[in-house]
Amino acid sequence: MVNLTINGEAVTVPAGTTILQAAETIGVDIPNLCHDRQLEVYGGCRICVVEVEGARNLLAACSTPVTEGMTVWTESERVVKARRMNLDLLLANHKVECIICDKTGDCRLQDYCYRYGVKESSFHGDKSEQEMDRDNHLIERDPNKCILCGKCVRVCHEVQVTGAIDFAGRGFDTRVATPFDIPLNTDICRFCGQCVGVCPTGALINRQFKGTRPWEVTKVRTTCLFCGVGCNYDLNVKEGRVIGVTPTAEAPVNGSSLCVKGRFHSDLLYHPERIKTPLMKKDGDFVEVGWDEALDAIAAKFNAVKSAAGADAIGALSSARCTNEENYLMQKFMRAALGTNNVDHCART
């Protein structure tokens, strides 16, 4: 264990802990733009710099391990001045349109500029002007709002191991790009949306949330039903309608990760062909019936088959799109109620 002091408060943490992690244990918020728990340490944005007594320079809290007796100040005059300058530099080449940006209220750059009173950049000169990528219906890319924190690139390489995007160019011309600058498509991208989830600005937007501000939605924690993994996510509900989902780092199975179906295909809830009531075939056509009539018909057929050929003439094929609990109930129903062990599952390979 290592003993240190942060803003005058004594802290004891395991050796190897970074200053950022140590500060979190006592509720001290050190701002950061490029750091993410699921990614390798990067130390690129320099917003998380802190003052350590005895050190000549300010140190990046996300990449500096604590040492015995270290004294850290996270909001000293020197630190605040450096953060304001870094934010000033970021705004110098950033499309500032917070009034109409869909990320307003959920943009960390905006939050930190508000926190440190940076209203606009004091630097004047050329700004990069790049075309937006709107060629797919899931993700919108606006490179003019990118701050080159690298989180999208790193999550694509380190977590998804896809490599659909990477840095291109040098200096002022550095940008996040696809191979040969082609639009995002299924040839190079899995559309997992991991990049959207980690982006701290409006450079990457889930198009399902276009026209919605964060304070307009209510989040409801639930379990994804697309497969048997059991990922958790938050349904985003606006005016009684699910408009999309967002991951949660608190999910015990998947953390912040989701696949393309889990992240983007909540739209099936409102598909016009979704079956909402039982259908029974009468005179060769399916017609809508009530639940009582449908369940009575099912029970009658089960009993008829069981009486004529025995319980083992009945089998059940369960679904990977159900929860584990629902699948448990299916096999319990077959074994206890109908008396057969003929139970299988569509995901068994």
C-alpha cells in the first residue's frame, strides 16, 4: 500500500494505482477527455494534469502512478491555468455550435469549458473543414467536432479488435479516418457503436438520438434479449417511446460493450409487422384472437397429442432471445406440466 496526500486529505491505495484512480477513491473529480477504464493508458489530452510537490512539470494524473509520501494538488492555480490553455487550444480547431449540437448536455468538452470559464478560443487562424459522413443510417461522423482524443480509435482496436478507423495525416492535418476515407460500411465496420459510446464530443452521434437532448429522456435498466449473453443496457425513453439504448459501465456481463443488434435495433419495438396479439388460423387465414382463446386452443392440442401418443410426442424449442429465467420456465413447463424431457434450444451448436 502507498500513502499520499491529495488536496490535503490522506489517501492509502495499492501500489501501481494512478493519481486519477487514487483521487476517485476520495471523490475528487479530475477532468479527463482521453481516459477510459477499459482502454490502455493514453495520456494525450493533458486535461487531467495535476501539481505534485517536488515535480518540475505538471503530471498527467491518468498515467502517473502514486508514490509514497506524494503530495498532489488537483485544482491549484497552476493546474487551472494549464487546463484553461488546453481547452482554449482545443476550441481553436473545433466547430462550436453548442446551441444546435445533439451532444449538448452530454459533451465533456462543453462541461469542462463551462467549469473553467472558457467561452471561446483566443487563437485565430485556419480551422480544419472536413466533410461529414452521413452515408449510413446508424452513425453520423462530424470530424470537425473531433478533438483527437483517440478513444474511438483505441476502443475499435483494443476492445473490438476491428480496426475500422485510425489516425491519418500529421500535425494540423491529423484526423480520424477510415481506410482510403471511404464512408463507414459493413465491409470495414461491425457497427457495434463502441466508438459512439466513448466519444466525449459530438464528433460521433447515434442517429437514433438525433433531435433529442439528454434531459428529455428517462433511462430504464434492462437486459438485452437478442442472444443468451445477458447484456445490460439502458432503454432511453422519450414521451413514452423507446428511442434507443445506451450501455452502462455497471453492467456485470458486458460493461460498456454492445453489439450492433443490442445497440441499434431497439427500433424493432415499433416495426409495423411486429405481432402484438395472438393469431389463429381459421379457414386457411390467420386472424387475431384473444389470449384466452389462444391459450385454450394450445392447451387442448397439447392434451390431445399427449392422450393419443404420450408426452414424448411433444417437444419444445426455446429461444436465445429470451432471458435465462424465461428459458428456465420453458423447460420447467415441459418437464413438470407435460412430463417430457424433449427440450432443445435454437442457439445450441
